[in-house]
Amino acid sequence: MKKGFIFDLDGVIVDTAKYHYLAWKKLANELGFEFTKAQNELFKGVSRKRCLEILLDIGKREATQKEFDTWMIEKNVDYLAYIKNMDASEILPDVPKVLAYLKQNNIPIALGSASKNAQPILEKVGLLHYFDAIVDGNNVTKAKPDPEVFLLAAKQLGVNANDCIVFEDAVAGVEAANAAKMISIGIGDKKILSEAQFNFTDFTEISTDFIQELIDK
């Protein structure tokens, strides 16, 4: 059976988490409270709407619908300003090695991300040409750990869900991959991502032999 490989974006392909953090911190400060890097961990793999709900809970702030919508837009404008100058230097180590190996072997590749800015980011860092499908926050209605984003990615690749392999750095993403009956590979802290079937600190630990084993399974 044909295999499909699905990659999350933030924290897997590029490290845009720092820019999200700066944008959320700016908004929190404007609303009169602090937002720490530790608290930012709660935002991994979470939709922008849910992130703002969590942020307001942290700051014990309430919002009208108009304020909520305005702050969502404001945060994204600030984030886009931060990522405007992104380039290939932002790609995490050895990610291109894995993408190139898959492409050379004609393995379909998809992006499965909560980000609504996935395509422009991939363009900026020069990786867009590797992807046969992009499913992001513009295409889904249910956030991870719901498997919708990965199931849609598999469908767009024309691959059965149980023949897909997912790379994730967030607990919610690993849970979504497992719920979709896909092979889950955690990128990051093994203790945090303990539900993943395989764990690596980053892509420098992933050999092409391992990728080939996944293809051949």
C-alpha cells in the first residue's frame, strides 16, 4: 500500500513558536498582564481562537465578541509582522534531508497544521514545492486533538489513514494522529510526547534508513 507522510509546521519544520509567543505576549501586556514562555506551552498545536480564550483565562479578562474578534486580528497582524522576514535559516535541522528523501522516492507529502499562515511560511523558507497537499487552519473546523486535519490530509493525498505517518511536536497533535490510526512520531521531549509511537529530539536523529522502514511497513 502507498504511504503518506504528514508534517505539522510549527516546531516540526520551522520554529515559529517564538513569533507566536512574542505576538501573544504583546497582546497580554496591552491588556495589562504578563504572559510567560511556560504559559506559552499551553498553546502548542492549538487554534488561534482557543489560544485567545486561554490567554484571557490567564489574565482573568472577559471580552465582548467585538473585542475578541479585534484581538484575534491584532495578534495575527503582529505575528505576520514578525514572520515577514523569515527565510531558509528558520528551517529546523535536517528537515530538508527527510523531505528530499521522500520526494526522491515519490512518497506523497502533506502539511497538517493549525496555522492559518502555513502556505506563506513554506514559501518564505523555500519548502513549498515539497508538499502535495496543505491542510491548515483555513480548511478545518475542529482543532487537534480532533483528527480532522490529518484525515483531510490523507484524503487529499489519496492515501488510507492507517498508511500515514505523522510528525508532531505537540501532545494534542500526537493524540490527533493516534485518533486517526496513523503512525505518530513525536519531535521534542519524549516525556511530554510519551503517547507517540516513536520519539526523536529533532530530525538530526532520524536516518533515511528509518524513513525507508516506515515506507516499507
